[in-house]
Amino acid sequence: MNTVIEKQTKQLTDLSNEELVELYREEYNVTPLRILYSRNKQNLSTLTEDMLVVLLQNGYTDVKENLYDLVKVNKYNTSDEVLVIMSQDGIEDAKDIISVQYVDFVKRTVLQLKKRGRYNRGDDDDDLIQSGYIGFCKAIRDFKIEKKRPFKIFVQHVIKRHIDSIISRSGNNKLRTLNDAFSYHSPVSKNDSENTFEQLLKSEEYQPEHHLIVEETFWELWETLSETEKCVCWYYSEDYSYEEIGKIVFRDTHPTIEAQIKAVDNTMQRVKTKREDYIEMLKKSKWVLS
């Protein structure tokens, strides 16, 4: 083994469990986690819930039993993400708790979508909320803790996607396109009334201060984005900094914070370019109303 590597490994083995986890979070290097797991694999019950979650997020699935036991001892006082994976594994108490906790959140999400025109005409609030709960159940089913993404952001996206799919299948598309106008001055985040899609997808060459784009065209533009671009946009709309987004989205592909921030910036530039190209296409096809 390389002498430098041997020295680094020896230094890491001198760290406490807490220090190994802290080092992993600072550098997103999995070596400290390998040491943490190797050191404790015969007695995982000595690890804290936080340590077990970090290991589980990085593929150490055999820690689940110990994690679940600890959560039950603590009367399910744990994170949303842990409650979700417990729900996926058939633990009904966890599913009941996460479902109750998200009742108001689901309602707020679908009613906010309604304000933005994301609904079928004729549907009442109860219909919309029911659709939101279906999306919530899908989010529980599809959530992957190894993605290291907040469940609340994920469930919001899945609810939107589910309601969009209902609208797409509806026979009211023409009516919706004619009646529901989407303004680039509409808030993109329920947490920030100042943060709009105009700011998110702002173009220096084209400023739509006096234009409305029918809502359908925005979602057509959205579908031109890659999954990474969509993910970056949603985190940005929820007021995450470039550094925070980089750690969540690019930690596995870009080893340094500087590289992660640069990757976020490059992604946002691609989104802006796609927006500009799409706006030009709409103008030429007379989809932009002045």
C-alpha cells in the first residue's frame, strides 16, 4: 500500500465515531464511513441514529434493523426520511405517523398548485386534495434514502407530477390552455413570494414584463429539462444556496465544494439557455401573447 495512503488511513482510524461522520460530511469521502462500519459492524447497536442513517444512505443496508429498533425505543421521534423507509418496509406505526404529519402539507401544496392554475376545471378542493394524497402515497413508495434528498422536496415534486399527469389525460386540455394563463411573475416557492419563475429562468436578452405565457407552455419547457436540471431548479426555488444544492445533487460526481458550486452554476446557465431558445420558438409560432 502507498505510504501516504497508509498514513492517512492510520490517522482516520484514530478518529472517534463522531469525528468520522463529521469528516464524511465535510468532504463527502466515503472512506471514514468504511472505517466506521468496519469498526462497529459486530455491535451496531452502539451507534447513534444519526450514524446509522448516514451508513444506510451510503449502502450499508444491514444497519436497518438496529436503526428501526432505536427509532421505536425513541417512540418514532425521528426524521421524515426514516419514517418513510420504515413505511416502505411495512411498519404501520411509521406510516401512520408520517401520513398524519403531512396532512396539512399535502393540502397546502395542492391548493398552491390550484392558485397557479394546475387543476382541471370542475374539480373541487376535495378532488384536488385527494389527488394530492395519491401523489403523497406514490412519493412514499418511490423515495430512495440513498439519494440523500429531503423527503419534503421529493413529495412536493411527486404531487405536482401526479396532478400534471391527471391534467394531461383530461379532455379539458384545450379549455385549460385558453383559460389558465401562467405569469412569469408568479411565485415559484410557497416560502418566498419574491422569488419568481422570471427570476429563476431569467434571460438577459428577453424580458417578459408585459407578456403572459399560457401555462401549458411553461410545463412544455419544463419537460425539455434534464432530471438534473429539474432537480437543481426545484432546490433553487426552495431557497437552497448553490453550495447546498451542490452538496445534494453533485456530491457523488464532483469531489470538492468548488466543483459542486460550478456544476450548479453550469446547470442554471443551461436552463437559461433552454428558456431563451424556447421563448424564441414561442414568439415565432405566436404562442406569446402581448
